[in-house]
Amino acid sequence: MGRHNFKKLKIWEEGMSIVDETYVVTKKFPDFERYHLISQLIMCSVSIPSNIAEVTRKSCYKHFNKYIEDSLGSAFEWETQLNVAYRQKYIDEEKFEILENRIQQLQRMISGFQDGLNR
């Protein structure tokens, strides 16, 4: 398993895009969510590309798989929190559908990256 420049990885770039979008969207949430849903969404979004970057420095399968799994887990956690935000009417249906599609696409990309490197 070779090392990668994480900034050249499409999954890292897509993860960073989710981070950017998370900051934009959560600015419209109520103030009382600052230390709850807002912080959870931000932490999860940042965790996705951070774990992808960490993977690029690992040389053994055991560590590689852990960080990819952590990144994927954060993506699923973020999707769940997105659903909470939608159900609480913090985001409208159109924005929800756009973001849900983006995170699901990223989840598939991360899984595909993992599969490709496991061969």
C-alpha cells in the first residue's frame, strides 16, 4: 500500500467540501444548538477528511482500515445529524436532499477507495 498526497485525493476534497457546507448551513441554526447539534455536525464533518488525511501516512492494513472506517463512520453520523436538523426544520427540504445526496455519494466514494486499496 503506497502513500498518497491526501490533498490530491478526490475523497479528501469532497470531505472538505462537506466541511465548508456544514459551516454555512449551521450558521442558520438556533443559538441554543451551538454546543449540541452544531458542534456535532462540525466535528463529524471535520473528522471525515481528517481521517482520510491520516490514512495516507499509515503503512499497515490494520491502521489503514481503522482510519477509513472512522471516516466512513463520521460520514454516516453526519448524515444522521443532517436528518435531525431537517426534522427540527433547521434546513428546508431542498437543501436537505442536496446535502443527503452529497454525503451518500461521499460514503460510496470512501467505500470504493477502501475496496480499491484492499485489492
